[in-house]
Amino acid sequence: MRAKPAVAKLAVLCAAVLTSAVVCSAQTNTEPAPRAATQPDYTSVYCSGFVSDPKVPDDIRVISGEGSTYKIVFEHHDYVYINRGEDKGVKIGDVFAVVRPVIDAGNEWFYGQPRALREMGTVYKDAGQLRVVSVHPKTSIAEVVFSCDYMQRGDIVRPFEERPAPPYKDPGVPDHFAPISGKPVGTIIGSFDFHQELARGDAAYVNIGANKGVKVGDYMRLFRYQETKKDVSQSAGEHDYQYKVFGFGSAPMRYSGKDLPRELLGEGIVLNVTRGAATVLITFSSAEMYAGDFAEIE
């Protein structure tokens, strides 16, 4: 009979321990949430690629590297050889950026896409950065100190230039019914790695640039009109669907896509600008976007 008080005390003790654990857990969870990013990160800025006309000078190249008897590509912390040395003023500690021209070998996503991409210029993939560790009369050895992608023989090497990381605007959901800004409008012609479906975090290549007043840090509003494959290819096989769908009704009169309100899809910040092109990092998306959709300077 004397065991009951002991059991009661044990129950009280267990309850106290449990309560204490809950309190401790609550105190642990009261830490402030991490702050939202205020600007694009280093990888976004230096690994999103760009489109340029004229072509990037290609007099400096990756010509080989350590382990080249069995390596076909070079990655982070590997040592590569470049065709510049003491005779061209290269010094230990010099930093270079590595880029590679790339071509979309996929199918045409919307009518005129390959031609429009050629008119913008050459698409370059960012491969990473090198730091020179040893200099020879006509060649140098450099370590891969930052990697976006593998490097290979023939990649173009350029003196490193810092790229600005523009600040994000005040956070918040963009106006889904924003009126037309009246500023220049371009088209998403391509994207990083030639993805045709895009969303937040992807880099899009738009065919308006410095020649239309675009600057790094500008925001672009991304949208589409209901239209035929001429504008957006996910409508392949459908015609005039903006006002009629067989078996599911039709409007009382014919409408072209641009007779109807545009569909706002998201927005993005400009990371890189050349004469006729801009690299836009998509910062918000409310629906899938595709090559062929439009971009308007906000």
C-alpha cells in the first residue's frame, strides 16, 4: 500500500520532465527565421550564361591539363593549362573566367526560334573561374577555383571581370493584373541549357538589351497572349483556341489572341546585358513559362 505515493511522485516527476522538454522545445523554435535573400547569389550571377554579339574574343584557350592522358573534362580543383605565359604578361594569382559557345541541338520550339537566336548573337555557357598557380614562358598552369560546369580543351579564357549582383526589389507577390508598362517588349528566345519550360530560378535569354535601354538590375514582367503556335508552341495542334474549343463551346465572335487580356506569368531581374540581349533570372512564377513567351520592362 505504501507504493502508491511513490507512484504518484513518479508520475508528477515524469510530468515535470515532459513539461520542461516541451518548454525547451518551444524555446528552441522561437529563433527567428532566416532572412530572405536580398540579391541573387554568386552562382546565379556567374553561372547563368549570356548571349553576345559580337563574339567573345577567343585568343586565350584551355589547351590541356593534368591527367590529360585519361581526363576528357576538368572540374573543381583540377589543374588546366592555358596558352598564355610570361611573354604575354601572365602572373601567378591572375584570375580568369572560362566560357564556351554552345548551340541548341534540340527541336524548334516556336516558329522562327533558331533564326531569332542567331540574330541575338552567340550563346555562351559559363564554365567557371581559374587562378594561375605557375607561369611558363608561353603557357601557364591554373587551378579551377570555381566551377559552374566542366571545362574542356578549347574553352575560351578571358580576364576575370566582376559582375554586379543587383538588389531584389521589395518582396511581395507581383500584381497579377498589372497594366501594360509601355516600355520595350521582347521575347524569351532561349534559356540556360536550352530548357524550353521555365520557372522560378531559371535564367531566360530575352532579345532586348542595351539597344533598348535595358540595364542590369531592371525587372521584366513575363507574359503571354492566347494565340496560335506562332507565339507559343504548347498550342501545337490547336488553332483559334482563344475563342473556341471543339466540343466545349465558342465565343459569339472571333477574337485574336491580342484582342483578349494578356496572361501574366511572373517576373525576373536582369543579370547580364549585351547589345541586343539580356539574361533574366526568374524570381517569381505563377505558371509555367516557355520559350516564345514575352518579356516587358517594368
